[in-house]
Amino acid sequence: MKTFINYAYLMVTMILKETIKIVVRSQKAELTSWNQGIKRELLPEIDLAPPHAVIISGIRRCGKSTLLRQLMGKIEGYYYLNFDDPRLFNFELSDFEKLEEVFQEEFGKEKNYCFDEIQTVANWELFVRKLLDQKKRCIITGSNASLLSRELGTKLTGRHLTYELFPFSYGEMLKLTSSKPSPHTFEKYIQSGGFPEYLQNNKITMLQELLNDIIARDIIVRHGLKEAKTIKELAIYLLTNAGKEFSYNKLAKYFNVGSVNTIISYISYLEDSYLIFTIPRFDYSLGKQLISPKKAYGIDVGFARANSASFSSDTGRILENIAFLHLRRKHKNIFYYKEEKECDFVIKEKGKMTYAIQVCTQLNEENKEREIEGLKEAMTKLKITTGVILTLDQEESFENITIIPLWKWLLNYS
């Protein structure tokens, strides 16, 4: 009886080769009518030359599929499959053999393999490694940073190049809307953020549904959790309080979660799905860095605004979040500085502190001492020669500090 049940289960869950063929054909047909959109700023940085798997990771709906299609336009001949298709819900590692047969029957022999949202298939990296051993080129997208990095680190060590894609930058938004840089268009970006679909249809429900979708699919289902309400409230809390210090202990008490380790896990899941990013307070002691309060920033200001009624009440925090996202596109080692004074961001490159940034809506008589002295203290203590204060519309320079409108800095900082 047990054998019969197992066999029946296998028959229900297995994917037929014919089903795979139908999906491959329909997705290939869709490619011909797909609008490739504007060229993403990340596109020229992606190196397709070496024999490595190219991995593009980022939050859902930020444009990974479009970027993949733009990359496919630079190569000759390819196979393509998007695994985030309900018809492929039960796709398993063993089904790659059927997929290979379908690819060759439908399109002949090709050396380029392009896979969308491959992280939905358990042990997918084993198949990709096999392709790399056969001198094939693989271009892959995925929506979970931890899952990709863990599998790449164990099965594809030294055989992959990873790139992170974010929602549209201010510059990309200008291209999409055929607009010119100005305080007016930057105000629009402050309101809308950079999710491509939202910029095109302006439906706030799209961003609200996206939050629910990510929590359900990338966190609750993936990690076998039941606390969807708590995790969503935690996500909204961190999005709302962008740029403010938090501690795991206080969050555990605030959300009435019994274990601090549970809160730590929840926040790591939110980071893995690219909903938020956290940065530590800088200290030369790694131990002190680990126990110090952290700050969180959201993936997109339009997304945060759509999911939090109070996010839009603090323009300074919004500008700070936008500045962080631009820095995060360029740097991995971002910290905030806090001793006697405070500085919003300090950057570490190749073991050296290189850049200090302060962000405020406007530099005036009430806050200039706090903002300038905080920046100067960070620069002095960390031996940083370049300091910037980003504002909404002021422009000035003195000593070794530059004051510049954030929208201008976004277009020129690289």
C-alpha cells in the first residue's frame, strides 16, 4: 500500500516532457514581442566573455527579466526558460534532462543557456556546473541573495560572476520618461521611486501586492514559517524608520517575539529578499561592530511610501534612503559613523576609508553645526579627505567639503 501511495504521489508531482515543451514554446514566442525597454546602467558592466556563469540577483519586479533579454540580444543563439511559471511548479533537478531534450528538438544545438528565477528549482547549481563543464555559457537570474550565494559558494566556487540589479535609478527614470534632470523631475522620483511597472502604470496596488508576494513566496513558503503578519509588520516598521538606529533586543520586545534569534532570522530573510538593507556603525573592532545598533534602509522609496502611511512625513529620511541605494549600487562596505557626533555614511574601499556623506533636506542655521561637525569628525577620525553634504537644492563648497543637490550627485557619482 505504501509503495502505491508513493508511486501515485510521483505521478501527480512529476512534470511531463510535453508540458515542458509547451512552456518552452510559449515563452520563446513571448520573447519576440517583449519590449526590451531602456538599457539598464548595469548592462555595460556585465562581462559575458569569461567561461563563468553570470548571475543577476535582485528583488522581484525590478527588471531582471528585461535585463536578461537585453543580454540575450548580445549573444548569438540561446535557450531560454523562466522557472517562475505556474506550469513548472514541480520542476525538479531530474527534469533538466527532459528540458535538454526539448531544447535540442525545438531549436537545435546552442551553447548559451538563459534561465529566469532559477532558484525555484532545488539543486539547480548541479545542472549549471555540468553545463559549465561542457563549455556552455549560462546567464541566470534569481530573487534571493542568500539562496544564490549559498549554492554558488558550495557548488560553483570560482565559476560565477554575480551582479545585483536594483529598481530604476534617478537617471534610468529620466530615460524611461524622456525627462530632463531638474528639481521638478527629482521630486517625481521622490514620490514614485524606481520600480519599472509602477513608473509605467502608477498603480499603487502593484507595490502593495509585491510586498505581500515577496513575504509569502520568498520568506514564508521558502522557510516554512507561519508568522506572515509579524514579518510584514516588521518589514513595514523598518521601511518606515529608514535611517534610524535599531537593536535586535528592542525589536524582539516591540513585536513580542520570544527569541532575539528569531528577530535576527526574520531580518536576514527580509535582507535576502532585497526588501531592506542594514548597515552597522563603524568601528575598527569587528566585535563592537557586531553588537552595536544598526540602521535599515528600504529597497525603494516609492515602495516604502506605498506600504507605509507615515514614510512620506520625513523628507530628510527619504533623501537619505535614496542616497544609500545609490551608494549600495557601487559599494558593499557602507557604515554609519557615531561617536561624539554622527555622520550618515562612511565608505570603505580596499581596506581604506575613502568617503564621508551627510544627508539633509536643507542646511540652515539650526542644523549646520550638527551636520558639518558630524561630517568633519568622521573625516578627521577616519582620515577621509572627501566629504559631501547632500541636500534637496543647495550648492556650495568650502574647505574640503562639497554641498550639492542630491539629484545632481546621483547623476555624477560613480
